[in-house]
Amino acid sequence: MAAATKTSTTSLAALGDAAVAAVRAVVAASRVCETVRTGELMQSMSKDDKSPVTVADFAAQAIVIHELHAFDASIPVVGEEDADALRGDAEEATQLRQKVMSAVHSLRTDLDEAAVLGAIDRGNYEGGASGRFWALDPIDGTKGFLRNDQYAVALGLVEDGQVVLGVLGCPNLREDLDNPESVRGCGYVAKRGEGCFKFNLDNCESLTKATVTSPPAEEVRLVESVETKHTSHDTSAQIKAAANIKGDSVRMDSQAKYAVVGRGDAHLYLRLPRAGSTHEEKIWDHAGGMLIVEEAGGRVTDIHGKPLDFGQGQTLKNNTGVVASNGVVHDAVIAALAEIYKN
Ligand SMILES: Nc1ncnc2c1ncn2[C@@H]1O[C@H](COP(=O)(O)OS(=O)(=O)O)[C@@H](OP(=O)(O)O)[C@H]1O
Ligand SMILES: [Mg+2]
Ligand SMILES: [Mg+2]
Ligand SMILES: [Mg+2]
């Protein structure tokens, strides 16, 4: 078979069985998320860490893990959510469980409660440095999802500590960041060594190559988190000045940031820990997205220029923050970060 990288279009099937399973699972979950976001089933609760989780996070995790299990039951999953909050007779749990079941049934009427709760709880793998596992964020950017802003269904396949397959479903993302009339509902898939591809969430079987772009300094665009707790906006402004980056800054929720860098609409994604932060990045917040940028021709490291190490369990404990770029601006950004973080 001709290498998928040689032409600008290819079929999903050409990327192999794991890619087909992963993309179809992400597309299915993206549909369920949109059903919840635009319908009557929305309900959210606060987790122990005060972050939100919704009916759609649970339903999406159930759908993706069910599909991945049908593909290959021997590959474990590190998923963000568990089903604890859906079990028991308390009113909130009962309501949430019923809505999760309705959301799942909007797509898969054949799954009963035991199958749904069981699938969610199968995402309990601890990760590690050897073997293969999936890393799943059923909704990345739950706060964005609740604001009707950007969010992503994000799935990565990790092999011996390295992401080898990355998939993002971005149901609320337009095809062109600068054209609010462009098609909404974008998907991305990257396979290590074979390139990065985009697809429409309504037709994932046909793929088009995606590549980073490298404009002059005036047009180099930064993307960063909306939430001020997740990244230091002050530091990113300093980095832009020091690295001679003069384009606009766009705040966007979720791993959609990796997608817009990978497709060339933006050129730098900075995730910069605030002073004194002890936050360790979760692997599921990056596994789906980072390969999208790398295989599109860009670079992804932490703020010290170190590769992201997905073999350390559920967090990127060997890394600090994230820098994802078109490659061209990367060294200047890392040099600027070294100056700022040495103080
Ligand atoms: N303190 C802190 N620092 C860094 N990151 C954090 C922090 N707290 C949470 N999170 C994680 O951020 C995930 C959301 O990604 P983004 O920050 O890119 O999007 S957003 O602007 O916040 O919506 C979000 O993922 P989801 O929980 O899947 O939405 C969190 O895992
Ligand atoms: Mg969360
Ligand atoms: Mg997340
Ligand atoms: Mg999440």
C-alpha cells in the first residue's frame, strides 16, 4: 500500500485498524456530546478537585471505551472519569445516571446500565513505561463545553511511553478560525511516521493531510487556555515580546489548541505553569493532541525543551508545562522561557 504521506488525501482505512477504531469511537462520542450540549440532558456536578463533569463526559467515556474494547479488549485505558458518581440511590446519582443512559441511547440503544457503567470504569488503568494503552479524555475543556465554547474528545494510543496514534474530535470548531461561516465540526488523526490528517466529523472515512504553517513574525499567532488557572497569560505575553512574535493571541479551551496549530491556523500553543504551581499535567490532556502537531510538521516539548514523557503513569510528572509550535519559532520560545523561568 502506498504510504499515506505521499498524497494530500487518503482513506481512514489506509491508517490501519487501530486508527479506524479510534476515529470511529471519537466521532461517535462527539455526536453524543453535541446531543447533550444542544438538548435537554445537560447536568453537571463538581468533582473533588472542584472541576466540573457533565452527563456528556460520562456518556462519551462509555461510548469510546465500549468501542475500543470491541476492537481489542487486551489494550487497557487510562480515562479521566470513573462511574462512582453514577452509582447508588441518592437523587443526584439517579438523575445523572438516567441522563447518561439517555445520552448513550441517543446513539447506542443496545447498551444497558451495567454495560455503560462497566465501560466507564474500565478506564482505570494506571499507565506506565511499557506496553500499549489508550489515554482518553472524553471531554477535554469541560468548562468550555459548559460555556458552549471549544471542547474536544481526545484519544491517544501510547506505546512504551510514546504516543503512536492521536485523535481529536472538535465538534464546535470551525474549519477556518478566521471564517465564522466555515464548516463546524472538525476531526484530526495522526499516526506516528505517517502524517496528520483532518476530516469532517460527518465523514471520517475520507482524510486530507494537515500541516503546520510558518508565516512572518507579524502573523505568528499564539493560542492559550481561556482559564487563568491553567496557564499564565502574563508570562505568554512576555515570551511573545522576547521571541519576536507579533501576531494575535487567541484564547481557546481544550486540545482544540493543538488542532489549530497542526492545521496551520495558529503557530504556537503555550501552557505555562503559574509561579508556585504544583499541578502535574494529566496524560489525557495531551496524548490526543500532541501527535497532531508533531505529525503535521511541528514540535512539542515542555517549557525546558524536553520531550513529553507519557510513560510516567497518569501524569507528565517528568515535564513542566507545554510548548507546541510550528517548529520554526520553537527554539526562540524555549530560549525566552529559560530566561524568564530562571528567576
Ligand atoms: N491548575 C491547572 N493547571 C493546568 N491544567 C489544569 C489545571 N486544572 C485543570 N487543568 C486541566 O485543564 C484542562 C482544560 O484544558 P485547557 O486549560 O486547555 O482549556 S480551558 O481553557 O481550561 O478550558 C482540564 O481538562 P478537563 O478536565 O478534561 O476539561 C484539566 O484537566
Ligand atoms: Mg475534567
Ligand atoms: Mg482534559
Ligand atoms: Mg475531561
